[in-house]
Amino acid sequence: MAKEKFKIGDVVKLVSGGPKMTVSDDTGKFTKVQVFCQWFAGAKLESGYFPEESLELVQDDLKE
């Protein structure tokens, strides 16, 4: 199986822009091409699945 591009806890955003999102997973599994993310829109917690190719790491949040 191919290694996932992102791991749980990574901070990402859509390549086209948008809010910072945290890679999360309520089932403990990634689908083949979808990444589950969560983010806050004001005080409301939002979530959704995104194609891996549509996401990029947020550079200022990279951990060593």
C-alpha cells in the first residue's frame, strides 16, 4: 500500500486557498484518495473529505 502524503495532525490548506485545516480521522483509516480534515469557521467546527491532490502542507506549521 502507498504511504499517505499527510499524517494525522498535519496542518493543511487547499491548494486554491482557504482556512488552515487539521488532518484528522474519526475512523482511524484513510480512504485511498480522500483525506478527512477539520477546521473552525468562527466557533463552529467544520469537517470534510478532500482529495489528497487538492491539499498542501501549511509551510509555517511544518514540524521538524
